[in-house]
Amino acid sequence: MKISNLPARKATLTEVQEQFETWRKNRGKKKAIPETLWAAATNLSADYRISEIANALRLNYTDLHRHIQSRTSPGTPECAFVEVDRSCSGNVSGYMIELEDRFGSRIKVSCSGGSSMNLIELIKTFWCK
């Protein structure tokens, strides 16, 4: 009998909630939440809103948000960067950029060639919201 490596099934919110309850029943006083539980909680962020996860798992919203942000820190990029060389594009009168984050939020920016908008700051603000 051959056993193949199947992709791990993602835990549901209810399953992670049960893991947290078990840990809470068995932990000592003032013990920090183990990294395995934080990882399970942050993995839920692809399918649930942060507030839903925080409420169900009885976690501080800000702490959970920080763990999610650290999981997706700049050291581990989840998106591709595309550089456009304007020197070979001829006479460009403007541009349009569309961005979408992993939560589905979108931004579309259209600028004329003479625009003085600080595009980098706008994009940083969008990604760091």
C-alpha cells in the first residue's frame, strides 16, 4: 500500500476554537499563547474577518492583527513586483494601476502624465491599513 503526501486540510474556525479551549483548560497561570495556536489563528484570516476570529477565539483584536501582519511581513512577500521601464514606452500621457490585497480590498489609481501624486505613499497606505 502506497501512502501519498496529500495537502494538509485547513482547520476550521470551530476546530481552532476547540484547540484554544483545550489549551485554556490545561495551561498554567499567565502562560503565553503557544506559537502553534497563533499560527492556527492567523491561518484562518484567509477565510474569516479578523473580528470574527478574535471574538470566536477570545483573543485581543490588536494582538491577532499584529500576528497576522508579522506572518505577512515584507521579508516574506506574497505578491509580485512589476517594474515598468518608461524609457521604452514612448510618449505616455498617463497610467492606471489596480491593486488588490489578500482580503479583497481594491484600489484603482488613474493619473495623467503631469500628475504630481505621491504614488508610493498612496500604495504604502493601502497595504498598511
